[in-house]
Amino acid sequence: MKTFVASLLLVAAAAIPAAAGPDFGVPTPHGKDLSASNAEKQILPSDDIVFAHSSSALDTNALDQLRTTARWMKTNKRVRLVIEGHTNSVGSAGYNQSLGLARANIVRSHLIALGVPAKRLIVINYGEAEAEATASSIDRRVVLIATREPTDTILAKSKRRGDLMASR
């Protein structure tokens, strides 16, 4: 019985959504191995901006996350933000490339509207290049990575990860 109750508590705790927005407060020496830059801190997948299937529309949670991100960017003026667009593998590669870019650009546009200077935002689009073998909702996302690295370094590292489009 104790095991059953403990299992229920564990399942219930896992079902509680994470608070909206990134927590860049604790610096790490490096981002994950595949990140485009040595990140100040990469947002975990539960904190990525997740999109509905075949959509680039921002939902309420995404808008909350972007407000938090914009506030953080305004107080950390020496940091740039890499905005990585991703999709799942459903659909053609061309469609997914366009969708990934649309997702990254809507995030960029919203951050600019919230007062983050455009010159501090770097868009990198992976489309389906890093998608799971089977379609997964985790692939329908934009990943935000805070960095102090020069733009050219970030773009050079990102090109090593696959066929992509990058814009400044």
C-alpha cells in the first residue's frame, strides 16, 4: 500500500507543470554538448517554448515565458539570446524548415516587442534536423540559450550541427 501511495505521489508531482519562464540565475560552465554556444544556462525541455502541431502561434504559457525572458534580458545587458527553431519529422523537410523558422521568428519578434534589442537576439533554425525518430511533441519547440559568445562563433558552432538557416 505504501508503494502504491508513493507511486501516486510521484506521478502527481510529475504532472505539475513547471513555472513559466527561464531561470538563467545559476551559471553553468557549458551548455549541453550539442548547444550552439557555451551557454550561461540552457532552458530545460520542460521550459522550452512548445508549440501545437503544425503551428507557430504563441500560447499563454509561451507569452508568460517570453515576458520572464525579456525581464531577465533587460537586467543582463551583456548577454545575447540564441533562439533555436525546431520541428518534429511529420511533413516534408521544406515545410518543417519553414515552420521551424516561423517559430523562432515569432519568439524573436515578441521579445523585440517586449523591449529586447534585436541585435542581442540570434535566430538559428534546425527544422526537423534534430527531431526524434518518431514524432514527438518535444520536437515542436523553440530552445532559448543565453550566451556571451560572439555571434560568429555561435553561428560556426551551429553549422556543425547540421543543415540549417541562421540569421542575425
